[in-house]
Amino acid sequence: MSRRHVTAVAATLAMLLPTAACGTQDERATITVLAAASLTGSFTELADAFEAAHPGVRVRLAFNSSATLAQQAVDGAPADVLATADSATMRSAEAALADEPRLFASNTMVLVTPADNPADLTSFEGLDSAAVSYVTCVPTAPCGAAADALLTGSGIAAPPVSREIDVKAVLARVTEGEADAGIVYATDARAAGTAVTTLEIPGAATRLTTYPIATLEQSTHPDLAREFVELVTSATGQRTLRSAGFGPP
Amino acid sequence: MSTPQAPSTLGRPPWLLVAPGVVAAVLLVVPLVTLVLDTPWASFGSQLGRPEVREALAITAWASFVTVLACLLLGTPLAWLLARVEFPGRSLLRAAVAVPLVLPPVVAGVALVTALGRNGLIGRVLDDSFGLTIPFTTTGVVIAHTFVSMPFYVLSVEGALRASGERYDVVAATLGADRWTTFRRITLPLAMPGVLAGAVLAWARSLGEFGATITFAGNFPGTTQTMPSLIYQALQTDPEVARTLSMILLVVSIGILAALRNRWLTTP
């Protein structure tokens, strides 16, 4: 067999090898944090602080719907920390948790409209009209479950026009002006700033969602993972979360 | 169908082709086999009976049917224009038509929002003048599907038109046929294999379409939730249900494909 053929076969075989093997020799340790979409802003900030305090350590963040992340954690996703938007989704990941989840923040639901409020909504009850198009999260996501409870509580029968996969997608529908309103977390409304107008939802204060965080069984850096959880629950972490609009756990 | 050449004349297939071919076949077949093995078949019937699933199947079937229809009615003339008519910017248009092929479907959805969303260039006019909003409607689903599927159809038909060449068109013209008659009686019948192949490709693309649909049209049971959207949502909570739903989509698609193959595709 010619030399060229050997090279071709070697190249083919090399392509089959898992590329994940790269980086195992890397001196830099990387921890991966799976976090609910509503934590996007504050966890990005906390990850920067963690990296600054731990030279040579990189924090990789994956934001998604809590339900999706919990499922990924159970399926053995290579991650170290899981933070979800409610305890129900955290419980569904129980098999993958290395320690007891700790509550670190709370959030309330609000109604947001595009800045110019095209449907002239003045109250949450205004959603109960066929002329108003509003969006919520899918019922399996914590933000969707909370929204459904509040809609039922206020006796609103008109269905949403769309169920989005996570809360950031709901917010995007509103900031793009595609929907007249959306039910999101107070923190998302604050992060959107002047792009949205925020309306209170009656009874929202009685339906706080609390965020748990835990380290994962499959973590390859359990010490760093625990330290990240410490940071989130520490005074520094709590300050960051509070300034993003989260309440105490 | 021609039978393969006798192996003795060409020699044994070289293992440099056989080995990678086998790897490719394994990669394509194994995940499908494991999906079949992992499907909780006992719940297949009860899942199929759920109203949500029936609605999603109906929307998927309807959207893919209208998509193919739109491809035939709109895509065929476009393919003909690209293959037969000289006009300025033709090659540019051909390139533009092919772009959705390489576009990530989510980007296709974002692009559709900028054009047809409530604040989009065309969408704003439709909303202001006629009170029409396209996102969050089944029409939006069909438009998203047509946008991502049409390029497959147009390129397939254009290829067939080019392959059959202009000679027969010219002969028909010299015999007195006008251009419309030539198209109907000569050009289109000659391009029929490309039309059928393109229609099947567009239909298959539409069945599996997810990213552009959920980004542009949204996700609500009964109006915009297609099977792929429902499968994605089910994956969040119950992967077993997601596998069953995937299997339902797979069985239905393969069933229709097999029926089409037997009825039309084998007859030239």
C-alpha cells in the first residue's frame, strides 16, 4: 500500500476520534455552570468576578430553560453547577446532584409591553381580550408554570398566542414588538430597561419563585464548583443579584 | 433500473472506498436503529391519541402539503426563469435563491421577522392597511416552511431544465408553438423527474422544519405547534414522550415517502 493511502486512512481515522480529547492537557481549569435563562445578566457578572478571583480558571456559562438544563444534567452533560428558576425543576435533576440544593434568590412575575404599549394595556386583566396578543413560557418551564397560575388566579381565559421555550424568548417577542405583551420575571423587565413598559401582576408577590443552586455529580472540579456556589450565596453574590432585581431567597 | 455490471470486469471494490462507505452507513443507520429500540412502543397508541399530538401532526401535514403546492406553483416558474430567460442580475438572483440552503433555520426565522413581522418592512404595511399579522398564525408556519424549502425545489427543477437543454424548445418553436405551449407540452414534461425529486425534497424539509418556524411563527398548540416544536418541548420534561413523538413523525414520513415512491417515483 502506498504512503499516500496510509495518510488518507490515518486522516479518516483521525476525524473519527472525539475532538473532546483536546484540552485535557490544558493547564487552565474550566467549570461549566448551567443556569436558568433569567440569570443571564447576573451570572455573567458573577462568572467574571469568579475568574478574577481565581486566575487560570475559566467559567463557561450555558443559559437555557431550567427544565432543559435539568434534563441535560441528568443525561450526564459535562457540567459542574446547576442553577434553576424553581425547586420543581431542581428536583427533577435530583439523580445528578452532588449536594443539597441551596436557595439563593427569588423573583416575581410581571407583565411587560413594548415601550409604546401598542395595545394600550393598563392592567393585567386587560389580557383577557381577543384583541390583545400576549406570550408566555411553555408550561414545563418555571416561568410558564408561574404565568399559568397567575392567569388562572386572575380569571383570564384568553390564551396566549405563543408559548416560548424560555423567558428570554418571551422578552424578545415583546421588545421586537411582535406581541402586545409578555409575562416575564421582574429581573428580565429591569434588564430590558426602556425597551419595555412594566405592569404589576396582582398576586405576583404571593407566588415568588425561588432559585436553587447545587453542584453536580459529574463535576470534574468539585472544589471549584463548590466555591462558585459559595460566591453566589455570599454577600458579594447577593449584592450582584439584588442589583439585577432579584429578591432574597 | 439497470442491473450492476458483472463484478469480474471491474474487479473487487477497493477497500479505500468500502471502508469509509461502511463508516458513513453506520453513522447514518445506527442512531435510527437505537431510536426504534428505545421507543416505548407500549405508549405509542396512547401518545398518538393525545389531542396535542393530533393537532401538531395535522399542522405539520397541512404545512408541508401547502409548502409543496407553493413550490409547484411559484417555484416552477422561478426555476424556468432562471434556466431559460436572460435578464440582468440573473446569476445574482440564482445565488440569492440558494442562500436559505446554507442559512441556519433560526436565522431564516429572524430574517422573516424583519420582513413579515409586525414591525417588519412588509409586515408593518400588512398590519396597518389590512390588519393582517402573520406571526403566531398557521399562515406564518406555511410561509416559514416555504421559505426554507423552496430553494431545494427551485435548484432541483432548474438543474433538470438545464440538463434537458433548449434544443426541444427550439424545435417546438420552429413548428409554431408559442412559449407557453412549449413550456406546458415540452419543457415541463422533460423536467418532470426534477420536479418530482424537488417536491419530495421540499416536502421532507418542511416536515422536519423547526428553527425558522419557532422563531418566526411561534409555538402554540392548534395554531403553530408543529411536530418538531412539540418534540422539542416534550424533551424538556419527558425524553420518553419525545422519543415516541419522534417515532410517530418518522413512521408517518416514511409511510408517505414509501407510498409516493411506489405510485410516482418509479414510473419514469
